[in-house]
Amino acid sequence: MTLTATSFDYVRQLVHRESAIVLQPGKEYLVEARLMPIAQKLGLAGVSELVETVRKRPDPASTRRIVEALTTNETSWFRDGDPFTALTSTVLPQLTAARGANETIQIWSAASSSGQEPYTIAMLLRDAMPTASSRVRITATDLSREMVERTRAGRFSQLEVNRGLPAPMLVRHFTRAGSEWEISPELRRMVTASECNLAAPLPRMGPFDVVYLRNVLIYFDLATKQAILGRVKQLMRPDGWLFLGAAETTLGIDNTWERVVVGRSSAYRPLKGV
């Protein structure tokens, strides 16, 4: 059974209400692809029947399954690598020089999916700056409970490690665990994972020296983008660094940030006195 216009509209409203993410018209194929496994698991004829069932008998578990299926984005290791290079070449050296010798440096991966981004950061720091990395704590958050649990487990399939992870790093930082690869306990201790809805009031965290908020803002309307940037800034140090996705910017959204060029990447820093 193909997805009806009524079912698509219901899903759009549900996802926006629960996460503030905007599903644009034309994304019917995405809804079909992401929700079909749920429908099949429940023995339903198709996505429209799944949506109709949830609409008539809504329950928190079904709502969560639908929202998480439609808000979990594919990820890979070292995705758009320039912001990671900027961290080791410029940002972390400046931060370690500016902070006290025993002061913890806090990094936030704000939409961490299944953990590739925070563990990419952990591996880079451990390899490039082993002494400084002992002072770093990485907070990984995601809307999806399943993704948070996967990040905590630190286990990845062969297909996942094939997506951008250099072979020397796989050998150095992972061990075989059946059909999966498990990241080292040392790196897992650097990362703390928890659920977080960026479109809602944020939990008490930080203050963060560096925030990776990449490929997130593109899914929200202007008012939500402004609210998210405002909340994120409240959790940052005044001299902190914000990295967005390559196609994202604060320009025209929130004028309380300063754009700075770091190598081949751009970062945003809170304007002083604003």
C-alpha cells in the first residue's frame, strides 16, 4: 500500500511536533523507506496502514519509533574532514594554552547519530595530541535513544567501519567482537552519550569549549534555527568554537556570532559583549 497524502501530512505534523524537524513535500519516498521496516515488523500491509494505526491508537512507543526512524541521519567516519583537522591543528592547541594545566576541555558532538563523529574526534586527539587528549571529555547527544545506546556500546559493523575509517586507525583503536568491531575502552571512556532534543530546552551540560553541530540546522525552520543557536551558545565558553556543516551558516539567522577561517574550514565564535 503506497503512502497516501493524508498519511504523509500526519507524519509531517507528528515529526514537527516531536522534534521541530520540517519534512518538506517531496520526501514521501524517505517516509516510505524509513517506516516500511517498522510496518513489516508489525505485520502490517504498508506504511499507510502503520500511520493509520498510530493515528487511531497513538502511544508513546509507536510515536518514538516513527520519529526516530525519520530523524536518524546516515553518518560516516571523518565526514567532511576539515573541521577535524582544524581541531588538532589550531583549536585544541589554543585551548590547552589558554586553560589551566588541570582544566578539562569539553567537546560536544550535538547530533552524534551512532557515534562515528565523537569517536572520530577521540581517535584524532589520542593520535595527534596524546598528552592533551587526557584532558578532553566528549559529550555525544542525539534525539534517538537507539543511537545513544549504540554510541555507548561503541560497536560497529564491517559495513560501518568501511565508510571512511582508515585501516591503520581500525587496527590501532578497535578489536574484533564477533561480526562487529569494538572501539577501545580507553576511547570509550572519553565519550559520554545521552539523549537530547535540540529543539527543546537543553539539559544542564558544559560549558563547552568546542561544539560540533553539523548538518543539523538545515532540517529546521528559521525560528527553530535561531532558538537552537541561542541555546547552544548558552552552553558554550565565551571563547568557544562552533563548527557547522559545510552548507550551514549563522549568517542571516543569528548575528551574535563571528565567522572565522581555520585552515580550510570555517568556525563560529560568540561575539564578545553581545
